[in-house]
Amino acid sequence: MSAVILALTAGAVIGLALGALGGGGSVLAVPALIYLLGFSPVAATTGSLVIVTITSLAALSAHARDGYVRWRTGLLFAAAGIGPAMLGSVVATRLPAAALTAAFAVVAAGAALRMLRVRQGPESAGTVRPGRAAAAGAGLGAVTGVLGVGGGFLAVPALVSVLGMRMRVAVGTSLLVISVNSVAALTTRVGTVERLDWAIIGPFIAAAILGAWDGKRLAAKVSGPTLQRIFAVVLLAVAAFMLIDSVL
């Protein structure tokens, strides 16, 4: 199978995850770029951030039109993570690849388990505490920078369990957080972006955007708790794969 066909297929799957679940795209993008398309780890994490940034912005517009984005909370959450994301991206270049992979797997598994335990009640509109949102956002930004991912797989659980959002609103708002954090992390990698294989990244992004629109329609047809369980299962599977890979 040609590299372009693989890029189109992987992009469609990742876009579907971002559109429906508000995260998980970069979790899948990094392994896809490394194991399917032969990218180096550095190029894969940079390429993933480019793909997820553009796809998240496309998906964000659709969710915003339907009123599923809490702009004030999302921007506060994201702003708190900008500095940590940039610092984490610098720190990541000094850590062994196996350590980063293992850390990623542990964090993803923890987020998945937390999602499985969360019970959604009524959305706590108007009761968001700025300090709590800022602390959660800073932690997410740091993880985003270190692991080279958009962070939606952590943003959704945080927005649901820490800030009390309903699942669909958390999905839409997480896309805003992902976009801001990814752009911040990319600023420290600007020198590597121009060296990406754009003949592969371009089709990957196009397929991801189309997949994100389909994912958004899927989210409208599936209940919030069901999306939450799907999200958690995907995270656990990816975490197990990456943990095994870091050990072997």
C-alpha cells in the first residue's frame, strides 16, 4: 500500500476521533506517522502537532456553530497551559524516547480510567472556579509540550470531571484547548516544520478534516456516556500498545 493511501486512511480515522471525541487524534497520529509512514520520532511529534492543530480548528468551527464551546472557560484553561506547553516541549528534547513513550502510556491510561469512573450530572453552568481551571490547564499544557500531543485525551476528562461540563460541551471546548496548546508547542519546533514530508502530511490533514466533520455528526447521534466509554476504551488500548513498545 502506498504511503499516500496510508496517510489518507490514518488521517480519516484520526479526524473521526477528534470530531467525535474531542481528543485522541494525536494519540493515534504519532504512532501512525512512525509505524506506518516511517517518520522519525521528532518528525512524527512535530507532524502530529501540525495535523492536530489544523484539524482541531476545522472541527472547532462546527461545534461552535451548535453552541458546544464554552469560550471563556476554554480560553482560560488554554491560556494557563501556553507557558508550560512551551517549556515542556523544550524539556522533551532532553528526555530518552523510551521514557517519553512510557510516560505517555501511563498518563493516557490514568485519564481513561478516570473517564470510566466519572458520572455526569447537570452541567455546572456559571460555577467554574478560575483558579481550578487555570491549575488544570497548566498541568495539561505541560503534558502537551512534553509528550508532543494536542492534549485532548486529557482535556476532555478534566473538563468533564474537574469543571463539570457535559460530554458534548467538553468535546467542543477541548478542541479550543487543543488548538491553543498545539500552536504554543509548535512555536518551539518551528525549525523542524519546514523539513516535514508535506507530500504525506498534506493528504493526511485533508483526510483528517473530512473525518472530523463525520465525527461531529457521529457525536450528535450517540449519547454522551457512550462517547465517554468509547473514548476511555480507545485510550486504554493505545496506552497498552505504547507501554509494551517502550519496554520491548
